[in-house]
Amino acid sequence: MFPQFSRRQLLQSASTGFGYMAFAGLAAEQAHAATNHPLAPKTGHHPARAKRVIFLFMHGGPSQVDTFDYKPALAKYDGGDLPGELAKGTSGGTGRKLMKSPWKFQQHGECGHWMSSLFPHVAKHVDDLCFLSGLHTDGQSHGQAVLQLHTGAQLLTRPSVGSWLVYGLGSENKNLPGFVTICPTRGHGGVLNYGNAFLPAVYQGTSVGSAGTPASSATIKNIVNTDVPPDVQRKQLDFLQSLNATHRKHIGDDHRIDGVMESFELAFRMQSAVPDVCDLAGESTETLKMYGIGEKPTDDFGRQCLMARRFAEAGVRYIQVSHSFKWDQHGNLKQHEKNALEVDQPIAALLEDLKARGLLEDTLVLWGGEFGRTPVAQGKDGRDHNPVGFTMWMAGGGVKSGLTYGETDEFGYFAVKEKMHMHDLHATILWLMGIDHERLTYRYAGRDFRLTDVFGRVATEIFA
């Protein structure tokens, strides 16, 4: 016998089911949109050791033999002629006279790594660092070397490291860009150093301020729209999206338009998220003091480093902090002292802060410039560019702590042992983030491109 229902009773009984069906359909649609969103988190090729990267860029080329690559032979043979040939690209105006470091070196930590007196604060964290002392690159000028450091190519327009990472892994926060660069340099490639090149526009880096802008006033341009309220902005974007839908019906998919529209959508969402991340007002007095904020030498870079930690906490995949074009001492090498004074305490604070918050273990911190400097004097008291042997260091993110990997010759000139080319560095960074550099490709102009081109070796020896 079948139950008897009036039409009204039937509709009342079934209303919950109809609502559930509508909800299920909406949820399925949202899930589909999320998995197809270009910034949605993606699974890498293998288990990642790091979730994010903070790159501390020392623009200009710090001298390895005056910072982290101790060479007693420089003091022993000070003023004597360098044996052998000068490296290609460092002979213009460069003599052959060896010049000792004006700073004292001593061993630090349990690892016993030698460091100069330029970095007393960072020295306290030496056991957390992994020194890469056999680096070399192709670029002999700043323009070439900076571009290769950031994009893997010296001259051609290629996507930057951060863009490749976000393309490969997406972002952990849909309301923030996956790639942020704080006070980036305007020269030596400028926007190309954080550009997306032929990748869709949504993968480009977002700049917070620029070189020459005080970090206290650095922000993302046009992040607040005082003329058009959010509801009107939403209608404008919806209208553009409807036009694009019509375009697809007649022309087909166009990833360039899609990339621009995704950038518009992200910019709309960022209006509510970015101001909070960039606002340091909620930080404790102790934290501000630790970073050197409020003190003249360290205030600017301290703000950048603290902002980097906040972006890292918020889920940004790749964060760059730039100490812009201050390390190029062809003369007056003593300027390194002022440079180090500006960054030493903030960098040490960043390491300490990340570690205290449990973030260092899955955050890869990278420090360095586009190349090093020669052990021979240029002029009276300077050093020339040195692309053939220099030092960078890493911390956290699955690398061995207290390790020195690679070596230069007795004068700190040429990389001679466990050498790492810039392509090797990029391959290693990608691997630590869970990406095989040979498999991360993008098809453009009839060929598959990758960050490392056809080169690159992963330095597994530095993995913890």
C-alpha cells in the first residue's frame, strides 16, 4: 500500500532533498573550479622538503673572501702577484696584486665555520647554515649575472624562479599572490627579474615597493580603490568575464586573456588581505627590536625581513627581499662594513623568528648576490666582479646545517671542488620544493622550456 501525500505535503517533505541537491551541485562546481584554478595548490613530482622560499638578495656582489670564505693565503701573500691567469671578464682595470681582507675571521659554532667580523649576528646562527662555497656563473656584468640568477638566462626574456615555482606548485593562499618581491631593484633587468615572460600573467611576481622606496612606506600599488566600492568592482569583473565567455565561443580559449583575468581577480581579492600582512603594527615591541626596526642602520631592511616572515606565514610560495645595489665595491671595499651593518641583525632575526615559530624547517632561506669579487685589488682598495668562484648560503628547508659544500682555490678566486653552476643552484632549489627541474616545462613557440634550459644538476649532497 502506498502512502498518500497531498502536493503540499510532498513538496514540504522533499524540500530538504532539493536543497541538498542544489548544495551538492554548487559544491561540485566550486571544487572543480578550485582544482582548475591556476593558483590552486598542486602536488609536486616528489615529497617536498620545503614549502616556501625566502631569497635575501645582496645586489652588487658581496665579496666571498671578506665574508664567509676564509683564505689565510691572502694575508700571507698580501701585495704579491696572483699566480696564474686572471679570470675572463675581470681583467679590465684589475691588477694582479693580492689584497688581504681588512676584517678579522674566526671560527663559530659547533661546525667551526670561519666567518669575518662583518656578520656577528648571523655568526650566532652558523650551525643552521649550509654554505655553498663553490658557486660560479656565466654573467660577467651585473645585468647578465642578475638576470641569470633570477631567470636562468643572461640575455633572453625568461620566467623568473618565483614564477616557475608558482606555476609548478600554485599558492597556499588564494587571496595573496604566490610570488612577492619586496623593494626589488629597478636596474639590471628590473621587472624581468620577477616577471612571468611567456608564462600566464597570474604567475608574475608582485612587487611591494621598489628600490629607493623606504620600506616603511612600501606597499603594493593601487591596493586600495577609493573611487569604486567592492560591489561595483565585482560587477565590472563579472561583465568582463561574460565578454570573455562570448569570445571563447567564437574564437576559442586564449590563455593570455585568461592569465590577465586571473590577475584581475587576484588583485580584487588582495584588497582585503594585503594591507593586513604588510601592517607591522600588531607585532610586539620585542619583535620589532629584534629586527632592528626603529634603529637607523637596520630599520629599512629589518622591515623587509619582518614583512617576509609575515608573507611566509600567510602562505606565499616565494618571497624575495632585496638589499639593492649596495655591494659593488670596485673601490672603497670598507663600504661592505656599512652594508653588513644594515642587514646582519635583520637576517639573524629572521632566522631566529622562523625557527621559533616552527617555520624554518620547511622554509628555504637563501642568501647571496649575483657573483662574488676578486681576491686581487682593483685600484687602491676595491675588488672587481668575480663570476668564477663565490659563496651563497642556505638555511632550513631540508638542507644540512653546519655544512660547507664546495671550495675555491687557496686565494678564493676559482671554484675548484664540488662546483655549483647557477643552473645547479636552480635545479637544487626546485628539488627541495618537490619539483624535478627536468619535468617542469612550459611549451612556447614550438618547444618546451624550463628554468634550467638543458643543464642543471641537483646537489643531493647538501640534503639533510
